Amino acid sequence: MAENAPPMVVIEQLSKAFGPRVALDRIDLEIATGERVMLVGPNGAGKTTLLRIVATLSRPTAGTVKVAGADVSRGGGDARGRIGFLSHESLLYEDLTARQNLRFYARMYGLGDMTARIEELLARVGLTRRGDDLVRTFSRGMVQRLAVARAILHRPGLLLLDEPYSGLDPVAAESLTALLAALVETGCTLLLTTHHPAAEGTLTERVVVLSGGRVIEDGPVGDVASFPSRYRALLTQTMSA
């Protein structure tokens, strides 16, 4: 965590409704620069909705979100350049090669000649040899690693990951963990959602639990092995209240 740096994310009284259904209900949350936060909750808790608003892909019904001081509703362009987003979908083009995908996104970000950066990232995600192969020939784990390379191509200060381990086998999951751990070492702020806190807990230092669109717990991850049972007890207590 960067000392004396302004917060990377500041969320105040954030609400989001889809018609009569309230997905987020007056969320207050602050994430320090360089902090690693795990966002946990059952289906429908509001995790993906929250990430999409922070990523400037959805507008809130009420409240504000600032990324590195920029209001995502008013200055989305300023905030967007600081954000990398890995969603449930890879956002990769299957009929392009790995290199072509990264070149396409480099142009989208207005980054100019990124040959050296692309080669660096392909090596970092272990795909140099497959760089000229079509993405549709890749395994699920390879697609996920390339999607991470896409998300960090522009060196974002904030990386948002929505269920990054979904569908990965144990080997692919270990590879992704190593890649994200290396990013953490560079000071990148990490916010990821998960249904499986035991796996992602090794990457994070803080856990925020959402239920019914509200924050019901916010604190250190603590003992990763015991967290799942603590999490289940918390949800049981909340639902019976």
C-alpha cells in the first residue's frame, strides 16, 4: 500500500436500482492506493453491479464514485485510463491472434507503438509461443491469461476482476494467482469479486462482504483457511435477522 497517497477509490452513498429491484443500497467504501480488496457475497449481492459502476460501464442511480480523484459519472474518460477491467467475458476477438488482440486494444487506448509492451506481456502470461495463434484455439486458462494482459496493457493503477477464477482448472488457477501476485508487487490496486474466498484470499488483505446490496462486513481477511466458515456464519446470521 502506498504511504501518504490519496485513495484510489472513494464510494459515497452509492445506490443502483433496476426498476423496483435495488441492487446497491447506499454503499460507502474507500480503497487505498495499492490496497488489495476481495469483494465477497452470494449471487445477487451486487458485486458485479458495483464493479461495473467503478469501471464506468454503468451509471449509478444515486451517490458518487471517484477513481484517483476523478468522478466516474462526470469525468469517465479521466478515470477510465486508470482502470483495467476483467469481466466474465474475455472481451477478446476469437478470430484474431493473441498479438492482434493486444495491438487492437493498444490502438483503442491510443497507446501508439506498443510492440515492446505487447511482447513483454505475452512473455509475462506465458503465451509468447502462441502469440500468432487464433484465440479460438486457446484453452480457458490461456484465454483468461490473455484477458489479464489486455486489462493491464495500459498500466492501470486499479485492476478490477469479476470472478477471475471462474472455470479455471487448478493449474490455470495457480498460474493466474502468480500473475496477479506479480502485479500486486508493482503497487497496483486490486479489487476482485468471488464466490470462493479461500482461493482469492491469498492475494488480498481486506475483505468486504456484500449481502442484499449492502456492506455487512469490512475488515482484514485474517486467517484464509478459516474465512469460508466465518463467511457462511455471517451470511446465515444476516439472512435470519
